Amino acid sequence: MVKQLQILSELTKIRITVFVSLTTVLGYISFTGVFSTKMILPTIGILLLACGSAVLNHYQERNTDALMRRTQNRPLPSGKIEPGMVVIISSIFVIIGSVVLYLSSNFISLLLGLLNLFWYNLVYTPLKKVTPLAIVPGSLVGAIPPMVGWTAAGGYLFDPQILVLAFFFFIWQIPHFWLLLLNIADDYLKAGFPTLTQLFKPDQLARITFVWILATIVSAFLIPFFGVIELPLINYCLVASGVWFGINSIKLIKNSKERLSINFAFRNINLFALSVVLLVSIDKVITNI
């Protein structure tokens, strides 16, 4: 049983899908201003959809995964599970997730959830084999989950407040992936994926990534201007978090070829996203007490 759970955890990319669920919770709280039991089922619905999408991605990339050292021990290339079973597991997750999301929210939220699955598996995944810039349109998959939470809570899809939050996660995805790429570029090339390292030297790509890190910080600083954050203390914390992230990211330019510097930058960009989620959530809850 433990072995099966480990395989399932790998297939669902559980750390990524849990963060997707967390941004869905952020969208819900951003509209309602409260932690409510009503957000549990929509969050579970998007989690299941995200898991189904992740499992399907394993099936789609099983051949290229076998060529990369980073992924060759994943369940499919290592022979721990049959491809047909992976498709069945993915289908179960998607069907149950869709039903849960629809019954606990509304049709718009379901459409957004299915759009995210479609965009990740049928647009971004094939596009990775075509262009090294696939992550730019692919980053839409990071922007949609907060919108699912917002609309599930009853919010208007095109409200500027949720759009600025979605914009932040869209921008954040790009340097997040390029930092990962600086470490795994050789693996990507082995699998036949076009990468930016074919166009730029590591120090050039590090500088480009740094510019996108600054763009991520700026997009976070836009959030208070749309009324998402109201408390001055939370605004100061957001600015402090962004300044800390920016200063620490300078190391990426100075030591672009050092794996440790890249790893620190990758850790910091994740921490920064988490800090934005926490700060916005805390502000919403406190201002609605």
C-alpha cells in the first residue's frame, strides 16, 4: 500500500498540485474575506482536476521522461505502472474533480478548471517540443486557479482585483521555470526539447531571468493599488518581502554558473509567492473581522 501511495504521489506531482489548491483558496478568501467551510469542496475539486492533469502529463511525456536523468525514475519510464492504468487514474481524477467542482460552485468555475487542464495538457505540453518560449503562454495555468476560487465564491470573473492576482501568478511562473531550466538544461536537450540555453549563454539567461524576477516583484507591488490589500502593515510587509527577494536575487547575476546560487534563487521565488498568498489572505481575514 505504501508503495502504491508513493507512485500516486509522484504521478499527481503532489507538491505542485497542493500549491495550485492553495492559490485557489487565496482566490476564494480574496472575495469572501473569511475562511469558510464552503471553500473546502471547490478546493478539493480543483485539486483533483490538477492531479488528473498531472497524471495525464506523465502519460504524455513518458518517452521523453525516459531520456532525462531527472525523470527517468518516474513511475512510467521505470516500469512501476502501466500506461493504460495511468490514463484510467487520470480520467478518474478529472471526472470526480469536475463533478465536485461543479456541484460545490458553478459552471464558470468548472469551465475555468477544465480550461486549465486543456491549456496545460493540450497546449503547453505539446508546445514545449516546438519552442523554448512555451512557458510564456503556458504560464496561464498558474493564473487560472485563483480565478477558480474567486468565481466559486461568487466573484465576477473580470473583477480587477482577481485579475491583478492572476497577473502576478502568470508573471511569477516564467522566472520560476527559467530558474529550473538553468539546472536541467542538459536533460532537456537530451530529450529533444528546445531550450533558451541554445540561444543564450548561462550568464545571459541568468540576467534575463533576473529581469523577470524584477517584473514578478513589480507585479506583486501592483496588488495594493487595486484594493486587494487594505492594511498599511501588510503593504509594508509586501514591500519588504519584494525588496528582500530582489536583493537576494542579485546573487544570481554574480554567480550565474553556481548551482547553489540558482537553487537559492529558486527557493526564494517560491517563498516570495508563498508570502504573497499569506499576506493577502491575512489582510482579507483581518479587515473582515
